[in-house]
Amino acid sequence: MKEFYDIYVAAGGCRHDLRTLGWKGACFLSPEEGSEAGFETLSCEMVSGDVRKNAQKTLEGHDLAYFELATPEENRGASECWELDAFIASDEYVRNTRPGRKPLLDYVALKGMSERGIALIVPFRVVVARSGYLRATAIDCLRRTVYLARKAKVPVVLASGASEPEGLRAPLDLASFGVFLGMSEDDSVRAVSDNPRSVFEKARDRKNPDVILAGLTVVAWGSQKQTQKKRQFGWY
């Protein structure tokens, strides 16, 4: 049975609503206090400026570090940062990508993302927040961006990006959005299950003192003392 994760929720106080809709876990821009049995909660923060330095600082207090797509130069620079977990197709990115022209996320940046396991998050909110011509241009931008990302083998993740509880969607509703953007049904379901779960697992491995490197896990420490406080970057 598939487990579904919404890895970009800007709204707070809606954990119960997400679980009711069928989500297994979610990542919040505004961390929610406490916990709920059977529902995994992570926190994220947007990174800008000196991306590597600020991403390392972010990971000391949050589970995931995200970058909002900007100019081609900024995107290429951020794609070289191992500490980032995902790029987000932001309002600015959609607004500045002109119809019929190449998206601002070029193939150089996409290859860097693919090599470092950086996912591309496509928030549903970017589309529903617009109407008429602006909505049509947003859809055109996202369709072309998703096509290039999949071609470069960058994991695509569909998320609500909801800034209020009313903006939340059920997992298969977002999967239908993926089909609308040109993905197959299977790939769309993976974009709300397997792909975001991999991002969650990366966050878990960061905090797990038994995980030394990507693919290298300590089975038993023996006489050696286990690391008490693990650095949250530089190990993958």
C-alpha cells in the first residue's frame, strides 16, 4: 500500500486535516508543535543568499533546506550545493518564464540537481492562485519544467504548497495534477509517494548517528563510542 507525503505545506495547524485526507506525513514551512501518532512531521526553511552557508545553518534547526527557483545564474549556483534537498517552482519563477521560451531552470542546473539528489517540488498553489491568462502561462511553464526535469532524471515531487487549510488536497488529487502536467499516471503517483518519501528518508538519515555516509550504515558500534551529536551536512 502506498504512503503519501506532502513535503511543502506553508499553512500551520492543519496536521489533522492532512491525515484525514490520506497523507502519511508532511513538511511544514512553519513547524507544528507536538506530534500525532501515525503521522510524521518535518520542518523546512527557504535558503537564499550564500546558499551553501545558509543551508548548513538551516539544517541545524530544521529537517530540510529548500531553494526557490530564481534566475538561471542563481539556479546553477544552488544546484552545486549538496546540502539542499529540493528546488521549489516559486511564483517568481513562473511569473518570469515567458510562454514559448526556455524555462529559467536550464539543463546545466538540472544535471547538477540530478547528481546531488535534489528534488523539484511543483506546488499546486502556484496554479490555483492564478486565473485566466496568468494561469495558462503558469501551466505552460510547469509543463515544460517538469518535462526537462524528468529528462534529466531529477525526482519530481507534487505538493500542495498550501498557505491555508482550504488549499490542502488529497494525494490522488495532486497525482491528477501531475497527469495534467504531462506525467504518466504511475509517475504522478510516485510524485506524491515514492519521491517525497525519499526526501523524508534523507532527513531521517541526517539525524541517524548510525548512518556514516550515503549507503554506509553502522550495524553495531562494538567497543567504539557512538557519536552523540551528528553534523547535519557533509556526510552524503
